[in-house]
Amino acid sequence: MLGTLKDVVKVEGIKACDVPAFIYNSKQPLILKGFLNDWPIVKKGQESKASLQNYLLKHANGQDVVVGHGPADIDGRIFYNEAVTALNCKAYKMSLSNLFEHINKHQNDTTPPLYYMGTTSVEGHFSNLREENNIHIEGKSPAMNLWMGNQSTIPAHYDVPNNIACNVYGKRRFTLFPPEQIDNLYIGPLDFTPAGQSISLVDFKKTDFNKYPKFKQALEHAQVAELEAGDALFLPSMWWHHVEGLAHFNLLATFWWSSTDHLNDESGNALLYSVMALRHLPKDKKDIWFNLFKHYIFDAPPLDHIPEHAKGLLNPQNASALRKFKDYLIKRLRY
């Protein structure tokens, strides 16, 4: 167990219909108490779990959803097998009604088998749901997804977009770490992951400090957010978050938006390509490339010695320029 950790700051009186700038510009996570209390879907959950599930079935468009399923002995933790050669659960497609049947069948089990519906687009699977249950952020158009299942544990990982995570039903616990704690979280493979993002290999419930000694340093910077139904969490871009669904049925809605003007953030792809191209170079070559990256990216002076019309790829990128940039890069990668 992790012991006593710092609580995330709570903010009262903020409603989903009008998110103020100090929330979405915050560099620290914030709990938004009662943020969703006016949503119809939250009110259905207050009536009963059955009312909530029927509400979701009414809005579902009939497409199957992807569900992660694992045996009871994994204790709801989506992870690897002991040899890190496969995942400890498998993905299946099933109807929403079948998912509810499986979860409800095991609702009284002390340790049920895992049923977990991960990132599921509301626009693609639930007609008119967003029109009735939405948030408003001036100048932003966040992507809305649902996450649903019984007791579950998602190991610490980061997402590039900013996020307002809305706890619709059940109870969730987020354990959060600032981005600079990456060295202390013992992150696993880049290209073999449960759901696209690399995860911490530390088991937060059965922490082995002999195997992961630097995790103690990470805990000194950790913050915890426990969300009841109707609460939300503002999670800044790139913060590590370990997420537990604590009730026998849990439903979360997330709203993601990029910090950049582009709909698709390419920074993750840039990291992967840099690993391929630079990670295994000799140190003297890495030092040279480090200076180039500082010059063109991390320090990024204005380069006033180059005429504006000739800066090309160095200019700010609108949608058209980004397409040309990608085309140029694709041509370079062919050789």
C-alpha cells in the first residue's frame, strides 16, 4: 500500500456548462466537486444502476463495444503476464447489453472477473448522448469517450491531451504524478502496451520497494483524487495517472483536447522516431544532436537571420503547412 498521499485540490461551484479559464489553464490537477450534477445521465444513476444502464441502452446505436476480460485472479489489474510476453486479459467484442449482463452477474463477488470497456467514442456508439450530457470550454471542441466496467486497475500512464475526467457513476481513485517523475515510475515497453500508452510496472497495491526503490521518490510528489458520482478531475497534459474503479459498476466520461492548435498531436510519434534514430548512437553523436534539438525545438530562438518567406518548416504550422510537412517527411522516410 502507498500510505498517506497529498490530496488533489478541490474546487466547488464549477458546472459543466461553463468551465472557466483558470480550470483548463491550470498546471496542477483539480477536483471539480459536483461538476456533473445537472447531467441527466448522473440523475439516472442516482435513481438506480438499472435506470442508468437502461438510459445507456436507449442511446446506444447497436454497435458492439470492445471489452477487456480477465480472470478473477488478476484482481482487475490490466497488466502483463509474469514473463511480459502477453497481456493478462483479452479483448472481445460484445453488445452493450451483454456487457451489463456479465457485470451484473458478478456484482456480489468479492473478487469478480474483469469486464472493462476502455476508450469508446460517444459519437460513434451513443446517439444524442452528448447533446444531453456535455461540457463547454470556450474555443475548444474536446473529444468525448466513455470508460465502463466493474472493479478495475489501470496502471500509471500519461495521455498527451488535456482531460476533464467526469465520474458519472461509481467511485474512482486517481493517483497522479507530475511528468518529471518518469524516472521513478519504472515505465515498461514503448511498443507493447495494454492500450497504446506505456505503463508503470509498479504494482501500487503490492509495491516491491526492493525491486523499484526509486518509486519512494515518486510517492513524495504523488497526489490522490477520489471521485464520487457527479465529480470531475481536471488532468493536465502528460501527467501520469493510475486509475482504479472501486465500485461493482463504474462509468467515466472523458473530454480530451490538445494543447496545440492541431487536432492531432504528433509529439508521441516524434518520440518514437527519435528513439529509433538516436537512442543507440555513441555519446559524442548524441551530444551533437542534443545541441541541434535545443536549437530547433527546446530553446527555439526566432532565427531572425532567415527571411520569413524562407523559413519553411520552421514557421508556425497551420493545417495546410502540417500536411506539406508530413508529405515531406514521408518522402524522406522512403530512402
